[in-house]
Amino acid sequence: MNAALLRLILAQVCIHGSMTGMRMATPLLALKEGYSAAAAGMLLALFALTQVFLSLPAGRYADRHGLKRPLIISVVAACSGAGLSAIFPIYPVMCLSALLTGGAAGTALIALQRHVGRMAHNKDDLRKVFSWLAIGPAFSNFLGPFAAGLLIDYAGGEAASETGFRAAFLLLALMPLAAWFWGRTVPELPSKDVARSDKKATAWDLVQNRGFRRLLLLNWALSSCWDVHTFVVPILGHERGLPASVIGTILGAFAIAAAVIRMLMPIITRHLAEWQVVLGAMVAACSLFILYPFMPGAWSMGACSVVLGIVLGSVQPMVMSMIHQITPAERHGEALGLRMMAINGSSVLMPVLFGSLGAVVGVSALFWAVGVLVGVATRLPWLIGREDMPKGEWEQH
């Protein structure tokens, strides 16, 4: 890992950690002030909703302007969003903060992913840089909520006081400044002449790219696995009488396993193509989702979650690498924006769909349905590897 990549990972951790901390703290404050669970759920949805609408414009902006302009805009938006809640910790302002910090994290992530992909010169480089970059969200998902939780409990003299929440929001408003500190010295890379070649291009042109369309479909199927696991495991654990701490440990084991496998991906993929890794992950995920409802207790569910975390955690770096090989170099940002828009749209809609279906067909049937969905989609990576991936050594420049 070189110094520039390390700085970009740290920048990602800081700005994404601000968002994850806000995503934990704002619903807690809303519930403390007497708002309903539905209102807290709406607040959570706003963090993803912004990214649904901003991801594609953010990708195009990154294609035109590179890394630093999107990053500084994201830093300003994230600082403003968290800072407003520190000054005015009321529900309408927290909704605005959710929109600002969610959009900022998505915009920054697209710019960082695009830049990291352009730093690579061959397929091995792509796999390595995206494996390292994918570790960032694992740390930020821990850092932001943990730091905010400590301040909420201890900064105000008593747990969950308004002073504690204000202190947490203030810290989360300062974290994006660290992202700019780390990212500002990373040199820009030469951009393609988008103005001449892509002036009339639309997102539909990218979707008409057969390989990219297949990538979006398999990415959606796999992101559904993340969503259903996060949403349904607490319900399944509750049905079986598991305490909240055990359910949290099961979900935590999943997240840790996903982070660990990403650290090992550069070694694992030395002799495997991206589509082979994704194909194996999809077959394994299909089997695990079919078996999961039969797990009788906490230990077996935990073991299943660890294996599932390993399987699903291996996918993102491979998908990112394939996107950079299949799509035109001058439109990588737009392609990444389309991918993020699809993922966040799924994250907004799927919990509602899962909740409705779960009430009708039961929790076990949800696992089986997603397992069948992934099983049907296992043909996609094989087709991508056979028909859509560039032959020979891929070169960025």
C-alpha cells in the first residue's frame, strides 16, 4: 500500500465515519424526545435517500473534475449537516442533517473509488487497491458510532443528556475536516476529455453496455443478501428467544468477517479472476441462505453469519475491479454513481418489502427466497467472465 492510497483510505474513514455516527445518534435523540419508531425509521431512510438521487450527478461531476472538488464539497456538506444538529438538536434539523451527511458520504466515496481505480495499471493492482479501500467502511462503521456513543453517555454528566448529544454532533462535524487533511495532498490524475467525447452521453448508454448491466444485476442480488441478513437476523433471533446482546454479537461477527476477508483478498485473488471469486461467493451465499433458518441456536447462527460475512465481504472489491475494466475510463465516475444509486435504492425499499413479506410468509421463507434469487443470478458472473471482460492485460493509461 502506497502513501497516497493510505491517505485516501483515511479520508474515507473520516467522512464515512461522520455519517455512520450521525446515523446512530439522530434516531436515538428522536426517540428520546418522544418521536415514534416510524419517525426514527424515516430519519434513517433519509441517509440513503439522498444518495439515490445524488449518486449519478456526483459520478458525472467526478468524471469532469477529478478528486478534490467533490471531496471538498462533501466535507463542507458533512460539516454543515452535523454542525446544524449540534446547534439545533431538533427533529426537522436532524432530517436535514441526514440528507446532508448521507449525500456527502456518497459523493466522497464515488470520487475516492474513481480516483483509486485510476491509480491502478493492471488487473492485479485493481484487485489490491479496491480490497484495501473496502476495509475503510468496516472501520468507519465502528469508529463513528463508537465515538458518538461515548460522548452521548459521558459528555453531559449523565447518559443521553442533550449536552452529550450536542458534543457527539460537534465531534462528527469535525471528522470530515480530517478527511480533507488526508485527501488534500493526494495528487490529481489526468482526466479524459469528457466534454468532447461524452457531451451527449446519457446514463442509458451505460446501461446498454451488456457487461455493466449484468454487473448491476448481480450487485443488486448480492446487496439484497446484506439487507435481508441485517433486517431478518434480529427478527429470527427474537423468535428464538435470543437476548439482544447475542443478536448484536451475531451481526458483529458478520461485519468483522467481512472486514477480515477484504484484507486477505490481494493474496486470495493472485490466481483467480474476479468473475470466479464472485461466482464462488454467489454459490456459497445461495447455500447459506437456504441453510440459515435451520440453524437451531446462537452458536450455529453465529457460525453461519461468519461464513456469510466472508463470502459477501469478498465480492465488493471484485465488482469494483470489473466495473473499471468493463466501462469506459472517462465514465468510471458515472458508472460508480449508477451502482451506488441502485444499492441505496435497494436499501430504502427492501426493508419495507421484507417486512411486508415476512408478515405473510414468515422469516424463513425470506431467507429461502433470497437464496433462490442469488442462485438464479449465479449465471451472471460466468457470462461476464466469458463474454464481457477484456482479454489480455488491462491498462488504465
